Amino acid sequence: MNAERTVLVMAGAREAHALVIALLAQGRRVVVSLPEPERMFDPFPVPACIGAFEDCAEMIRWMEDSGVEQVIDASHSFDDHVCKVTFAAATALSLPYLRLLRPPWKATAKDQWSDMHSIADAVRSLPSDARVFTNTGWASLCEFADFEAEKLFVRQTSDVQRNAPFPFVDVIEGQPPFSQFQEEALFRRLAVTHLICRNVGGAASMSKLLAARAMQIPVLMIGRAPQTSSLPHVETVAEALAWDAGL
């Protein structure tokens, strides 16, 4: 490992924060890029570029100006565009690149999951009387435009004030983390009949799935896009650190 080498951490996934702290503890030089501000975490203790790049060329210029010499991509598991642009920029500059991507959730025999390719597919499969809770994020609401069921519940943190874009949307305020029992109580109060989730994996969002399992609520699970076979990747921060140490 060359301690003088500047590493770019593409953020968006929870693991990015643990990775940055671990790299700093090793005396590494770190810069961060993330497409939008985060609400659930403290700011990164390193220089950070916040905002999406217009294209690969813009990212290449920023990476050169920042002295980036290797890239660990810990962007959100469903932010495929960021991943593709980052890999293309690293390739154009002949920089070492690694994707840090936690493993997806897997259904058990006690779960009632239906695999879906997209939110649109999930919406089309809903019965007309469905009362749906989703964790796909505010930015995804445009994909629910053809929603014809009874109600769609979207949770937002209490410090964010937004107007719902459709009359079938109800905004539910809440501040994570949420326990399984809190989720069960919420689902009962709202009379939730279905969940629509993206398979982001990890423990942080698992409580709603555990609640759905206990209450036998069907889950429409949006799968991740297939990973490019040539894309080097690991599943844990420890593996990413080991890769970094081997450069």
C-alpha cells in the first residue's frame, strides 16, 4: 500500500462512511464524491464533491484536479448511472477501480416475496384495493404515475417538508432507525397490505421486511440490475481495505 496515493470513495451506500474512517485511520489521503447531500449521516471528514457530474468528461476533469489515483466505488446499489460513469472515468485514466457492493437480501420460506424487474412492474401487479408502503425513495415517485391501487405510503424524515406529487400518496414522517415492532405497529395503523422495496441488502432496512414476514404481508421486491462481469467488486469494507492494501 502506498500511503501517498489519493483514493476516491464514491459515496451513497452506508459502507462509504465506515470505509472513509478506516482509510483515514491508516493515514490515507481520501476524497469523496456523492450525487446528493445525505440526511442520515454526519458530513464526511474529508474533501467532498456533492452533486452529480454532467458526464464522464466532467468527472475525469474533477478526478485529475483532485489528484485521484485509485477509486473505491461505494455508491448506492441502485445508482447504476453513477457506477457506470465512475468506472468509465477510472478506466479512461487507467486508475485501479473496485466496486464495494453489499450482498442483496434473500427470501426465506417464511417470506412472501415476488421478484420484480422495476417499480412499474410492481405497480401493474397490485390489486385495486392495495394499501402499499414503499421505501424506494422520493425520487422514485415519478415511476408510480400509473398507480391505480387505493393508497401509497412514503416515509420521509420529519425535517423534510415536501408536497406529494400524486393524490394517492400519503407522506409518513419518521426518523430512523426503526425496530421490527415499530414497523409492525405502523403497518397495522395504516392497514398496509403490500410492500414495494428495492433489494438494497444490509441490516439497516431489514426491520420492515421482518415486520412483513411476521404479518405475512406480500413484498414486491425490485431486483438489482445485473453486474457487469468485468467489474471488480467486493461485498465488505474489510475486503475493500484488503484490496487497497494490495496495490
